Amino acid sequence: MAAFKDEFSIETIRQLGSELSLASDEFPTDRWTELAAEGLDDMELLERVNHLAAVLSICLPDDFPKGAAVLERALDSESFAGWMTLPCGKYVADTGIDHPHVALPLLAKLSPRFSSEFPIRFFIEAQPDITFEYLHQWVTHSDDHVRRLVSEGTRPRLPWASRLRGLMEDPSPAIELLDRLFDDESEYVRRSVANHLNDIGKDHPDLAVDLAGRWAAKSTHGDWVSRHGLRSLVKQGHRGALGVLGFDLDVAVTASELVVEPDAIDIGQTVTISADLTAERPTKAAVDYIIHYQGVHGPKDGKVFKLKTCTLGPEPTPVTKRHVFKHVSIRTIHPGPHRIEFQVNGVVLGQAVVEVRPPT
């Protein structure tokens, strides 16, 4: 599988140059290709994006409104789309930060070609009042890509992007927008709102729970946004989040026959986690397990994994899950004891330890 950085290849550079030369007879295609290709092989993804944006600032007119006009004319071509437009958005953020009334409408037009959720964050930081004026206009935009930009661009903890510290401290400006988008007709937009709610829950859990409850009561598309947006809090066993989603926390649940086997494995091998669950009366249950992985300096905080959501009652309900202890891109498995906890509705009901050995 090709690396994402390879989306910005010599061929992509030539394609973008061709699109921009169609939009402007004065675009220096040969110079663009030469400068854009310089040192490209040694760059990672974000370095390539920043590099190409810097070269655009050299090759497009010095006057930003004139450079923006070239990009806007390029949008007349349906083939001006996809990865090649990502450095164009970064160019707008780098060069147009002092021209928000030109730059922000252009980002909205670029967003359907490749989301402008990254470059708009620079305007939220540098020109918040003007940017939020446009964001409020865009919540009723006819294009769901632009409506999604409102939610996704203001996410305080957007992956791969710098954090919006102001909105982490006080999310209320973004909440005013989300209140108009949580029941959007587009699932694409609603999914973004749910992810935004999940971000809010990491800094303001009680506020996220209040929002989820209010949205669930008013939604005409079901309570999916609330459920998905509270997923991290549910994994943490937050009682308010569980309550909003219909889990009765006053019902006693018992786990018997809790087994994790085998109790010793090599890195790359699998354990089976199983238990029989009962409840004093029928109740909805969120069943999870928590693994405290070994780190370089000892056990880490627990990582929660979803097992299942089910209805429990007086008759035992068997649950089982296989889990492989292998290296993945976000986690290295270290030898040593790994504690596994079994959790139902936010309450740990039992635990076991698996000894993980180096591969033989």
C-alpha cells in the first residue's frame, strides 16, 4: 500500500501545474514543476504540503486577491480536485490570513474538493470574529461539505491538526454552531458533529453529557449523534453519559466464571476473555474490557475496548472476546504482566493478569 505522502508525486505536481495554467496564462508551469519537485523525495506528508504551498506563493501573483482569483478560476475544472488541492488550502492560510473576506469564501469553495478543515483553523486563531461570522452563515449552506466544514474545522482536538486551545477552554462559540447542525439532514455532517461532541467530552465531560441529552430529545434522525459523541465517556464509565444513553446504573450486575486464557502468551498471540453475566432484573448493559499494557517504565493507564451492548437479566448471559497482543502502528507490546479488567456499565467486576513474553 502506497504511503499517503506519495499522493504528492511528480505526477501530482504536473497535474496541479496544468490546472493552474489553464486558469491563468501567466502561471509559470516550468518554474512551478522545478521548484515543487526540489527535495520532494526526502519529505514526509505534511512537509510536502507545506513545501508545495510555499512554492505556490512564489508562482502565483504576489497580491493575494489576484492569486486567490487564479484558484477560483481553477475550480471551474472538475479535475481540479482531491489531493492536489490540499496545498492550495494551505497556501490560502499562509498567504491570505490578512485577507479573510477573500480567503474564507475561497476555503468554502475549495472544501468540496478536499476539506478545508485544516487551513480554516489558522483563521479561527488569527481572525476569530470574522471567521465565526462566516461559519454562522455556512450552517445553512446548500453543500453538505461546507456545513461539515463548520463542525469539523472548529473541532478543538481535530486529529493531525494543531489544537484550538481557546475552544478547548471555552467551547461555547462552537456549540452555538453545533446546535444548528446536530440534526442536519446529511449523515456526513452529523458524523462530524458527533466527533466534535467527543472532543468536547475530553475537556468538559458534564457539558458534553448535557448537550447529548438535549440533542437526543430533539433529534429527528435518532440519537446516533449522542451515542457516538459520548463513546469515550461511556468507555470511561461516566455515569452521566451512561444515563443519557439509557443504561440503568442502579441495577446490580454480577460477573461469574470470569476467565482469561491462556494466562501466559508470546507477543503476537491471542487470549480469550469470557464471563457469565447476570442482573437482578432486565437491564441494558455496556460490556467492556480494559487492558493495562506494559510500557517501557511500567504499566500504562487502561485502554478500554468495547465487547458488546446487550440486555442482561437473572438468567446468565455468556459473553466472550478474543484479543491479540500484537504490535500495531499506535502501540508497541512490551513483555511483562498485563492486567485485564472486565467492566459493565462503568463498574469493574473482576480482573485477571496475562503474562506476555517475547516471541520465541
